Amino acid sequence: MQQQIQQVLGQTLAPDPSQIKSAEAALKTFEAQPGFGVELLKVVSLDSVPLEIRQQGAVQFKNLVKYSWEKMDETSGVEQVCVLGDDEKEQIRQHIVELMLNAPDKVRAQISEALTIISEFDFPERWPSLLPSIKDRLESSDLKQLNGVLTTTDSIFKRFRGQYIDNISNELAYCQFIIKPLLHVATKLTGACLELGQASSLPDTANLTLSNARLVLSVFYSLNSPGLTDEFEENLKEWMDCIHKLLTLQVPALTMSDPDEESPLDALKSVACECLSLFMEMNEEEFAQYLETFVGDVWKQLVDVGDGVGQDALAMSAIAFLTTVARSVHYSLFAGEDILKQVCEGVVIPNIRLREGDVELFEMNWVEYVRRDTEGSDSDTRRRSASELVKALVEKFPNETTQLFTGYVSALLSEAASDPTNKWQAKDAAIYLVTALAAKTKTSAAGATTTNELVNLNEFYASHIAPELEDKNVEHRTVIKADSLRFVTVFRSQLSRDILLSMFPKCINLLSSPDNVVHSYAATLIERLLAMKSDGKSVFRTADLESLLQPILEKLFGALKMPDSGENEYVMRAIMRFVAFVGTAVGPVTSAALSELSSVLGAVARNPTQPSFNHYLFESIAALVKYGCDGSEASCSSVESVIFPPFQIILQEDVQEFHPYVFQIFSEMIEKRGVGGQNIPDTYMQLLQPLLTPHFWERHGNIPALGRLLRAYIRTCPKQIEPHVQGILGVFQKLVALKSQDHEGMYILDYLLASMDPSTMQQYLGAIWSIIYQRLQSAKTLKFCKSFMYTGALFAALRGGDIAGQSMDSVQPGILLMIVQNVWSPALAAPGAITSEKIALVGSTRLLTESPLLQGSNANAAAASLLQAIAARIAGGTHAPVQSLEDGGQDVEEFSGYSAAYAKLHYASTEEKDWLSNVPDGKVDVAQRLLQYNSQSSGRLAALAAQLPEDKQAPVAQLFKNIGLQ
């Protein structure tokens, strides 16, 4: 098998896409075979195998471990090809450590990730030999082998990062025997590093020595992340001494030919700073005696650090340490004008200034520049780190910091004004510094929500931002234009409505900029302004922008045609927001806009690579359908003629990433036609039968969208789909068997029971209840119990308690009482939202009061439990439904990565049908039914309540009181 695996791995690197696809299919086949993991690991370990194939095999092995090491819960949504057996796992555990010690770096990086995953599951209980074998190898004098040992140790202990000590106390306690040997290695390596500092020429092992010291500190960081243990506290002075020596280490003989490449010494010092930040946050009291020494050490690093990209990590971790100190009780270390002045001149200004590499990034790689520059980005940069330090100082010394830094802002602006052509970078730094000074708290929805009152934002805008944005030359000072757009975006909630309204024509002009960052920021500002709300209502109305609406849309589509912006997610998001903002007024341009979007869709469907862009693209299409299609035959046909061709290509060529989106928009169109009162055209009906085949339902990401589509068919054209009911029930049966998707199956059943003619469904009811009961017997979960309770309540509410009770009991006489007492009642009483409380309460009450099966003395226990559940649900209050986007609910935010997860289209969603629209208030209906029933049954409700345990009677007594039942 090894030879075959090697050959297939080589084919995955072929330039021919069809060859790659074939190889990937072969690997899937291999993966399902017992022993594949061990054989794959052996191929990766062979020195005779080309490095690129070993690396590819290591990636494949990492993914195998990730998805097949343990059986995953069905609710994870991950489709497992196989689960590795215990014997195979044991063989892998035996081989993997040796491979880690001897593998090339590129292979080791992937194996290290696999080892981390295995450790999370197996260490220490199922892998007791791992740590003792590592401890023995820590004494190795072979630096390369020691590097493998330390890399392995680092992989194992990274699991402790971000953990609370109480959650992992036993595991952490088990690992303490490694600390003293690790300290011995740290001391030894520190001495070796100091020797490098004295050497006039470096040995070949110098980089390895520094790398090993970095790994020791990384392990130290991981083991201390949950909290300081006694073993570390006993030897804290020795550890701090090592960190001090390593942080102040100078190695004059170490030179880097490329300033953009991080040196092993800088990497070591960066981890040292991270360790200091950790101790400052977690163990402030124990660390206090070392604080001044380390503040001085870190300050020295920041003074000496250059502006090369290779030293970014060191600069950021050093600034992060100072920021942590500034936010702590030891902030007085920064008190005094002289110290603040040194911080500003020595740390803030140098790291906020735009570097030549940043300008190149702006021009050559706009996507990366925006990712780093955008507020809320996860990307750490020197500017972001310096900005956080400024904010920390403003928190502790608001007046002093603001006054001092405002002076530097003025100086920077004066520098820029003295030579606008060549010194514009100074204004860029000034704008960034003002943003750091002024913004105290921010949200993605509103930008800066609270600001530093000592900074006059409106004055700064009028004097330094507005002139840049009013400049008609869109190719002039583009970085400053981008900065200015960013400034308004951040402070939009603080600027006046008139200023914001004046931004729209400025943004229209800047959308014409050929610079990708500028037109992306212009689109972002338009999108954020249109999304602004005050007291739940939009800040702007369509009437405010009437003359600008057409130019905005035209310019946005024009920006998509700019070089390198064909898949610009910021522009597409602005188009989506624009359509939603305009609403039904978009009607006249719907066809033209859809044509533009369909053209874009046809292009990206050939090779989907930008998940966020694609999502906003489909959201834009869904929004145009929602607001631009009125449901008439002419309107629907017009929309379909434009969007169907690319949709057909997506389905025919099996572009799986787009299937859920297409299904959701099909649902939207079917419902649009239903609103118009039309029969669904044959085009849709021809699609239904293929959708019931297993192919589409095998991918978990498709299931919610397909379920939505089936419900649209059922709700809109129940008569037309009658021939397909059995096939739909087959889907229901398949979904109910899956814990992760059972709610989707029950949701489909709800629609069948509520929409189809009762005579059509009658023949299937026995089989339906049997399927549900079998699932309850094999895997009874609260989620499924709630789904079943709701379905039963819906059936009882619509058909009556008598019919519902008889139907559910027909499978096995007497089973209804068991179901009510052990499933229905606990699910109804359980806290948490359900699909419709009105239906749950009315249906449960009708079952209690109308089903003969719940009236006899043998049914008292079940009936009492149901009464108590109704009372408990009413006493628990009504859980608010999820709000729609238009009602101020969850915003459509960015997401990243294709996965099996379902990407719901907000604008293709629909309001759930109120199956009990004839019942205005469910609680009033329940009260009336209970009173009537109690009267007709000679006071049975009181007798049922008396049978309940005392701790269950309170909500029932309260219910009786509320409805006037004595």
C-alpha cells in the first residue's frame, strides 16, 4: 500500500485539475481502509521519498487525525469517512514521536499539528508513556534531536493555553514532573546563547540553539497559561533570570540578509515578551519584584528595534507588554510628562508611521492592506499595538496624554503641510494617532460609541479630513483619502447627520478611484452609513438620497469592473446593503441589477475562492428578489430568465459551495409565486423529484437549504406536490435518524401536517409516529423531544386533541400515556425557546382536554404531568423570537471559509406562517379551554393538581389563580 499511497500523493501535486480530483478520490478510498493511517505515516517518515510528497502526506495525515481520530457527535455536522481503530491508534502513537524528532521542518510542522490533536484526546490517560519518554530525551546533547523533543513538548502543552486551572488541574498536576528537567534545559541553553553573544563568528548550530531556547520559553508559556503552580513558583527566580538574560542578549555576529525575515534571536525575544505579558496578567503579585527590571529590558528592545518586517513580532509583543503594565495597578511607572514624552517619541510615533513596505502593500496587495488596517481586524500590526498603548495611557492619564499627544499631532500636521507632496506620511500618522486618542469604545455596528471628550472630532474633521475628501482628483494622495474615509467610518456615530449626509456624494466620487483601497473604503463607508440606526430606525431615508441612488448603484457596479476588484467583498456588501435600504423602490432597476450580478456569478462559479464575496453576492441577489419582484407572472418570469442560467450551470457542474445558496433563492422564488396566487411552473416541479434523491442530502451543508426548499413547495403548492409526499417522507425518515439534522426532518413534517389535505396524510400517520417512537427509543435527546412535542402540539391544535391522541396511540395502544408523561410534558416544561409557544400551549391543552385517552383514572399521572408542564411553560414567560435583519436583529456580518456549515441568506428568509392565525392570544385560548374543561369534567383539574409532588404544584396554583379557577 505504501507505494500506491506515494504515487497518489504525487498525483495530488499534478498541474492537471482532473488528475488532482482523481487522486483525492483515491485517497478517500484509502482512508476508509484499516491501517491507512500507519502506512501513510511510514511514507512520510521515509527519507527516500521526495520532500514535497512527504510534506503532502503529512498534510493528509494531519487531516486524517483531525477528522478520524475520534467518533464525532452527529451534531458536529462533520461527515466522517472513517474512525481509526484502537490498534491503529496505538501504532500511530508509537511512531509519531520518533518522526517528530527526525523529520524535516516542513514535515514536522504538519506532524506537530497532528500530535497536538492526538494529545487533546489521548494525553495523558491513553498515552502514559509519552511524557516520560520526552523527559528522558530532554538530556540529549544533539541539538537537532533536542529541537524535535522540544517541538513535540510544545505541541503537547499548547492545549493548556486559554484554559482555567480548575478545569485541567489533574492533567496539569501530572505534568509537573517535567518542570525541573525543563528548567535544567533552559539554564543550559541560556548559557549556550550567552556564549553566542561573546563569539566573533557563529557555529553552524547557532540558529538551532536560539530556536531551542525559544521553544523552551514557549513551553513555559503554555504550562503557566492556566496559572502559576507550586513547582514553577519555587523556581521562579531561576526562570526569570533566564528570561532576563535571553531578552537582553546581543549577538553581534548574527546578521540577517533579509530585513523582512525574522531572525531566530528576535523570535526568541518575542516569545520572552509574551511570557512577561502573561505573568503581568496572571501573576501580578509574584511578578511585581521583577517588573521594573523587565520594563527596562523591554524598553531597551523597543529603542533598538528597526522598522523591518522581520522585527514586527518583537515590536508588537514588546509594546503589548508595556500596554499590559499601563493597564495594571503599576501604571504609575508611566507617570510624568518626561516618561510619557519618551513613550510617544520612542514607541508610539515610530510604530504608527507608515513604512515603505506598508505603502508597497497599499499599492500591490490591497486585500492584505485592508485586512490589516480595518477596524476590528484580527490582524496584529505595529500600528494596532501602538494604538492600544495610547488607549491604555489615555485611560490612566487622560489629560496629560491627550495634551501631550495633541502636540505631536499638530507637529505631524505641520510637517505634512510644509511639503504635502513628499511628507504626506506625517498626516497619515496624525490621523491614525487622533483615532487612537479619541476612540474609547467601538462596535462594528456603530463605530466609536464613546470618545475622548478632550479631542474635538468635528473640528479635526472640518480642518483636516473634509478637504481631502472634497478633492475631485481621486488619484491624488490616495493613502490620505483612504485614511480620511476610515476616519469617518470609525467616528460616524459622533459626527453630525449633515456631515454624514454630505459624505454620499464624496463617496460616489471616490468610488471612481482606480485605487482598490480607496474605492473599497468608499464602498464600506456607504454601506455602514446606510446601515446606521437610531432608536431602531434608519438614520437616513430614501428621500434623503433620492437624487443619489442611481449614481451610487452605478458607481458600485463600476467599482466591480476595476482591475483586481472583480471579487471585492466590500463593494458587494455595499450593493447588498443598498438594495435592502432602497427596498421596494429598487423595482425599476431589478432586471438590470440582476443581469450585472448574474454575470458576476457566472464568472465566480468557475472557481469559487472568496467566501465572503460569494455570500454577499447571493445576499444581493436574494435582496433584489425580495424587494424587486412583486410576485406577478411578468415580474417572476423576468427574474427567472436572468438568474436561472447561472443557477443551472451551478447545479449541472456540481459547484457544491453554491448549492445551499441556490436552493434558498429557489425557495424565495417559489414563495413569491405563491403570493401571486399562481401555480408553480413545470420548471420548478421538474426540479423537485431530483431533489429527493440522496445525492444532494449527503452534504450536511445542503440540508437546511433543501429543507427550506421543500417547505416552500409544501406551503405554496400542496396540491401539486401530492404525488411526491412519499418521497418527502423518505427524506423526513433519513433526517430524523441524524442527531444533527433531526429538527430539519421534524420541520418538514410540521409543514406536511399543516399544509396537506388531511386525507392525503392519513395513510402515512402510523408510519410517521413509528419512525418518531423508534428514534425516541434509540436516541432520546432534549432537542428531538422538543421538536416532537411541537409537532404533536401542532397536529392537536389543527386537527383536535381527540384525533391527535387516537392517531399517536394507534401504533401501540397505551403508548400515548407513556409519551405524554415521559417525553411531551418534560419537553414542554423545559426552559428555552420553542418554535411557537402559542401552538405548543394550545395543542397541549387541546390534547389534555379533548383526548378520551387522557380522561380515565389510568391516565391521571400523564394528564397531571401535562397540566403541570402547561403551567410551567406559561409561568416561564414568553421567549422572544429571533428578530429579522430589518427589525434590528442580527446584522449580516463577515464570515470566512467554506465548510459543511450552513450559510443562511438573511434576505431569502421568510416569516414563519402562523398556523393558528385564528387564535390571537394563546394564553387566553388556554385559559378558556381549561375553564370549560374543568366545568364539564366536574373539577378534574384540581384533582390532577393534587396528585403532583409539592415542588411541582406552585406553577399550577398560579395558573389556576390567574385564570380564576377556584
